[in-house]
Amino acid sequence: MHRFRLWAPNAGKVSVQIAGQMYPLQQHDGGWWEADVEAARPGMDYAYFLDDENLALPDPRSPWQPSGVHGPSRLLDHAAFPWTDAAWEAPPLSAAILYELHIGAFTPEGTLDAAQTKLDYLRDLGITHVELMPVNAFPGIQGWGYDGVDLFAPHEPYGSPDALKRFVDACHARSLAVLLDVVYNHLGPDGNYLAKFGPYFTTAHHTPWGDAVNFEDRGSCESRRFFCDNALLWLRDYHFDGLRLDAVHAYSDRSAINFMEQLATEVRGLEAHTGRSYVVIAESDLNDPRLVTALEAGGYGMDAQWSDDFHHALFAVLTGDRGGYYSDFGSLADLAKSIREVFVYDGRYSPYRDRIHGRPVPNLPASRFLGYSQNHDQVGNRAKGDSLSSIVTSGRAKIAAALVLTAPFVPMLFQGEEWAASSPFQFFTNHNPELGKLVSAGRRKEFAAFGWNPADIPDPQSPATFQRSKLNWDERSQPPHAAMLDWYRRLIALRRSTPGLTDPDLAHTHVRFNEDDHWLVMERGSVTIAFSLAPQPIQLEVQPGSTIALGSSPEIQINNNSLTLPPDTVAVLTSE
């Protein structure tokens, strides 16, 4: 027997069809409908019918969509999976080195089972946390996953729900924590049936994706419950160790208790029940430290957030790019401030935004912020999806890696960056023909505004765009990729073995620089990181007794407390 429960306050009649039979649901308070179906068993397909419409609808909380987002739902018994991770305990986020990956592009096969075969590599590299881009069901075969519509069901082309559990279980067996990217600021347009059931969206706010998710309007109690239950499902039933919340700055919520506060509170409650620790990481461009301030201190209770100012400051310095939001960055002073104070724009006027932006970070640990030189957004949202290593010299790419892995923040890598992968990460979709044409045209128009030839923009709908974005694992052992991979391995090993590099107190990080001479030095305990972007060799004073722990060029030398740095090089020194 299975009890079907559906929140459908918009409906006057609800039925569920299973095994060729139709069963009416009974209406209850609060817009809920219920029916006990004796014949229903796990593995059976079902669909809902509202009022007198002859339209089979998937369950808004469908646990499994084996036939895609327009097909029937399938019953699933989460308790039946044979987990082997009872003794698993995730390492703290403050000790983490994250690795963001896309299941479809991570391996040639593009499946969860295939991704399992690369877990030993990630463990040996020194990764502690694997972060998956969204894996909930979205339309088509390939896509980034941010247009998902069945939020409780894994994307079938990646594998079944059990395949996702096998992946998480295999990660835990290798001492790898697993985080999942979830999207609660919007749903995709294709296969999004939620509005037929109830007020999941509100016309009170408009977003680039249409009506906003209903976090504050009439009916928002159950809408918020839907998204909180989704978050808890991934942590409880799939054993994920944490979540990354996409673009929380796009949440439209003026409630006295913000949705993020509610979610953080409920996650803490789940911790108390399961005895496991979880983390919730927000993506936000608000530069508002209240997101990562504890609930008890009046904050939103997120454990950490992506910190784009560090990325933008580093990227602009290394590449010289001043387009779009990079126009707000470009100086070593900005980079130094991002290292010492997290936000470059902390109540400062932003020319790009033409307004005051952000607020200062109070006495918060640096481990509340993630640092990176690349991620899916910053690579994939470029016109051609080109990675940093394809834009700058090898020396500058090594500078970026050194800063990310020695800075005070929790470092995050994006798939393949550690070996300077030749494959781009482009924007790819597999929408129906009508929507696909709109997406392709929109992409061309977007970059034409920046002076790009529309013919040079990869078509998101083309299968070739997706194929180009897949990693080529064979090149890891080939030059120059092998040298970059060795550089990352040594940096990761250094970070994990050196207490000063995991010190979260920003007051213990000191930065000096010379804008005109193009060098910057960061000191963290007994470790000094120095890099030069000057067109000719330069000399810097270092502490007596300093030795080179890592150098990006054999021409880096120390003589009489003087460090010689050739152009586009970085040295990691130790005084111990």
C-alpha cells in the first residue's frame, strides 16, 4: 500500500492513475489531497489528473522520472538502498578542498557510475569535498541542470536514484564528502507544472525567469515547505553532506524569517536527528556578511558562501579583462583587499552597478567564504567557455592556483583546471525545438552586444557543444598538462600539511604589493607567497632564513634574503 499526498489547492478534484486504474483523492484542510492505494508498490508508475483535464501530470514531489520530465512518476522506497557508510563522518568545511564537477561532462560516458571510476583520482589529488552541479531532473538529455523542474528526482540520463546513492556511498568509502547544487530561485520553463497545483509562484515579483518563487505571498507556507523538504531529502535520503544554494540574491523574500533562516534551522534539526553534520553554502553577489552570520547573532545561518570579489579581482589582474563586471576590478589593491577583507565592495561605490554595493565583513572566519579562480559560471558564461589556462600564460595560471590554495578562504577547483584541461566548458542545452531556437538566438544576441560575431558563439543546442565540453582524461600525462597537475598536487599537499595555510583568522594574513612594479606578497604564518606580473625580473626582500618550498619556475632564486622573480612567476617560501 502507498499513501498518495498532494498539495493542490487550485484543484476541485484530484485523481491518481496507477497500473491502469484511476483512484480519487479525498480533500483535506490546507489544500491537501490524500488516498491510500492498496495495490501501489515501489517501482510502479503513476500520474495525477486535476479536475476534468485529460492531462497526466507528474508528481511535484516525484522521486523518480524514468521517462523524462513530461512522463509519469515512479514510486521509490528510499529505505531499501543498502548503504555502507554508517561510520562516515564528513571533515569540517574549514579543512576542505572542494572540487566542482558536472556529471555529464566529467567523463566520456557522462553518468554517475562512470564518475565513480574517477573518485580514487580525486582522493589521491587531495580533494576532500566533491560538489555536483544540479542533478535533479531537467528537460532533455544534456544541460547544466539549472532549468530543473522535478526537484525531488535525479536526472535519469545520469542514472537512477540508486545510481546517485551508489555514487555518494562510493565517495564516502573514499573519505570524500559530497555536496549538491540546488536551485530554489527559479524553475525551468519546460516541464514546469507546479503552477497547475498551487501558488508555488507569485506575480508580486518578476524575475528573468518569469514569476518569482513564492517565499512570502499567499500560500507561501506550503511553497516554502516544498523547498525545505527538498533540501532535507537530499541530506537524509541520499546522504549528501551539504548543499550549495544557487543565486540566493534572486530570492524574493521580505518575510520576518527569511527562507534561508528557515532552511538553516531545519538542517540543524536534521543534524540532531541523524547525528551527521551538514553544511549549507550560498551563492550570492550581495556582498552581505549576514548570510554567513550565525542565527544566534541575527544572521541567516549559512555555513559559507561563494566569494566572487576574490575571483573577479584575481581574474582581472591576471587577464587584463575589463569587460562587464570586471570593469570594477583590475588593480593589485583590489586583489589585496579581497584577500584581507573578503569583499572589495563593502559599502563602496561600484561604477559597474552605479550604486553603493556591499557591507564590511565583521569578525568572521575566512572559512565562511570560498575562494576560486574558476567555476562553472565564470568559465561557462564566457562566450566560448574558455578556461583560465587557455586565456593566460602557464605562469599566470600557476599564480592563480597558488593564490587559491594558499589564501585564507576554503579553496574550490573546477573540473579539469588542475591539469589545464584543453576542453572548454560551454553552455549546452537539449530543449525542445521551439524553446531551443529561442535559447540559441538569445545566446547569440547576448554576446553580440559585447562585440562578438554571432557566428562565433557556440550553439547551446548543438550536440558538438556538449561534446567539446567533456574532459579529456588522457591528456593528464601529456605536456604541458602533467606539469600543471604536478603543481596542483604539490600546492594541495602543502596546504593540507601546513597549519598556517588553514588559519581562518583574517587578521593573521598580511599582504603588501606594488602597483607600479606589478608584484604582490602574502604572508600567512611561516609561509610567504610572492608573485610578479612585471615584464622583467624583479627582486623582493624576504625574511632571513627563507627557503623556496614551491616555485613555478627554476629561475626563481634566493640570495642574501633577496628573492628574484622572473616575469609571470610565483614562489611559496617557508621560514621554518
